[in-house]
Amino acid sequence: MRADLNIVDGRIYLDGSLVDCGLSIEGGRIRRIGKEASLPPSDERMSANGLIVLPGLIDVHVHMRDMGLSYKEDYGSGTASAVCGGFTTVLDMPNTMPPTDSPERLVEKIEVARGKILSNVGFHGMMTSDLDALEGMAELGIFSLKIFMDRCDWSEETFERVLVACRDRSLPVTFHAEAGYFMGKGPPQEGGRGIEEFLRAHDPRLEVSAVEKVIDLIRRTGARGHICHISLPESVERLRASRLGGAITCEATPHHLLLSRDRYGDLGNLAITLPPLRSPEEARGLMNHFLKCEIDVVASDHAPHSRDEKLRESVWEVPPGIPGLETTFPLLFTLVANGDLPLPKMMEALSARPAKLFGIKGRGEIKEGFMADLIIVDPRAEYVLDSSAFKSKAKYSPFDGWRVRGRVVKTIVNGEIVMDGGKIVGRPGVGALLRPSR
Ligand code: DOR
Ligand code: ZN
């Protein structure tokens, strides 16, 4: 065998530890892992110069927008943001314009993405009670059906019917778990327009009661559930108490783990997101659950908006969401570098586990036969986060000015170098359009 590329002199993350060795890539896959002398000859040779080689990160919750919302983000800018942040695979949310709620719209979206993407991309489908539409989207390979409980007015019977259909297709159901404060009434027309009102409208009890409802639905239907951006220790505790084990998994975002609502004073509406930032005690409690491995996945919930939109004065006019693809890895790696988070725990949450939970086969680990989705990381780099340098169109971040450690210096997708030294060098379209394997 002759390889396309040999990467040598790396500290490669294999089965939970860093091993001094190299690897060979051929046809987009990792073919051999070992000391340089044991690798086949290759057309190209790259030295990792003693830096760390990790599996490419997988983000199961991003909003790539495009189409009617391409002024916020599109597949080109969004996947550029992903690969600069170390993500080689992203699963894209369906609340777009138009929403991805039928096979026709999914096909349309796939055609928009094809040819633009620098990372691998898979799609979630938007909640629909039309079982033919659901069937059609499942057939085309959505990774989950996303239910926005804050905007869903289904009866118990409809919930049950849809979840049973998902169960029968082995299709996971992802939940935005906030009971619907605005349901059917829209944002309040009268009263205050400040952060206090916003936080009151998104009371923690709305999340806890939605989590209770998910537990009940999953218990009754036997579907597989995944709770997006869980923000309260109490929610995690309810999940654990349910004893449903792997039938309901959950994810947390870096902003819910690392920020709290007392930062709204200086960050202002830029930090408006849903669920909102919680109290400092709740954020600490959430972090403790993460450190105890009681949260399965870290996802960015990359939710880009334009600066103008985020600078509006009334909280009811500011779209919620924070871009996170370019901050998630350095924020977490800083915890690793400071000795607060073991590297295997970080990699489990950002790569191996998301792949397993959503059926992203042959990715998420460095193994012979797996796809060559890799990042090279300089663990000693120290720098300050600066959203003005984001590849995302959304150039704002509540983490601006944070000093972090660990820089992604190269990103490889399907065996091709797509980002080198912060520059995009990949050819648009190099990312694969993914389907789950179940
Ligand atoms: O903060 C959020 N932004 N929460 C959501 O549920 C939607 C998302 C978005 O699409 O911007
Ligand atoms: Zn989201």
C-alpha cells in the first residue's frame, strides 16, 4: 500500500491516552497507526512537531442557517467556523427559513449545503405531526426529529403518535426543553423590556417541567430522547432519578457551564440565549454534573445572529443565540490545561460519545479504518478570545477577552487539510453529507 499522507512525530490520542507515533492516511481513511518506520511509504509527509493529534470534534447542535437566513450564517461561513474551531462534523438544526419539516425541504437544504461545506454535515428534522413527512425525512437520513417544546402545541395524543413513529424508525428525538411560556400568545405587548423580564419569562421551572414531560413521554413510548442545552442541575437530577439510563441523554453548552446570569449586566443583550444563563450556583452545579460524567455531550448550540439584531434594545426583539463553534474547544481545553478536566472526559463529550449517540459511524475516534477527521493542537499556545477574528458571520461572543490555552493549528477532514494556521485551505465541498447508521 502507498499512503496519500503520513503524519509523523505526533502525540496521538489513542484509546484515552497520548501516544508518540504517526499515522497513514489513504483514500480519506486512517489506514495504519504506528511508529514512522512501520508506516507505508506516502506521497506526502507532515510532521506534527510533537503537537497533539486528536480526533476531529463533533458538534451535534449547530445552526448553520443559510437560505432565508444567510445574512446570519451560511454553509460556507458556518463550516469555516467549525473547522477553525476544531469541529470536523456538525449536525445542523432545522429551524431555518424555510424550516426543514418535509423531505422536499430537506432535499432543498442538502443541495444548498453541497458544494459549500468544509466540514461533514448532517441534518436534524423539524417537528412535524405529518407522519409521511417524518417518514420521508427519516428515509433521507435525518439524525433526529427536533421538538421545540417552547413552540409546540401538540396534544398528548399527537406527542405519543409522533414519538412512537420515531421509535419504530430508531430515530432519536431531540428536545428543546422549555415549557411554552409564549405558546399561542407571543411575547408580552406590555410591561418591561429588560433582562429581568426576559429571565422571568424563562423561569427555571419551565425547563424542569419540560424535562419531566420528556421523561414521561419516553417512558410511555420507548422512543430515544436527547435533551438539548440542559441548563440546570435539577434537570440533570430529574433525568438520573428517572432511571431511564441511556434512553434519555443530554448535552450542555459551554455558556451554560461557564457563565451565569450575573454577567448580563456587562454583556447585555449579546448574551441573550435560550435557555437563558442561570444563577452562579446553578452554573456551578451543572459543571459538577459534567465533571461527574452525568452530562453526555458538550455541544456549542452555535446560534449566529447579526450584530444589529443582537444590539436591539428590547429583549423581546433580540433573537436568542450565541455563536460557539470557535470558542468551545479552547474553553474546554483550558479546563484540561489547568488540570480541572481530564483530557479523556473532554474527548468523550466532544467526539466519541456524540458519534455513538447519533450513529455517526467511522468517526469520533482515531482508529485504523476510521475516516481521517483529525485536528492538530498546540497545547502550550496561550491567547485571548477575539470574536472579530471569527470565520462565522456572527462576530460577537460573551467570551471575548477570555484568556485561553490550546490552539487548533490544523484541521483535516476526510483526509484533506482544510484549515492550516487559522487559514482556510480546503476546497468547499470537501465535507461529506452524512446519514446516520442505525
Ligand atoms: O438561543 C437559542 N437560539 N435557542 C434556541 O432555541 C434557538 C436558537 C436559534 O436558532 O437562534
Ligand atoms: Zn439550538
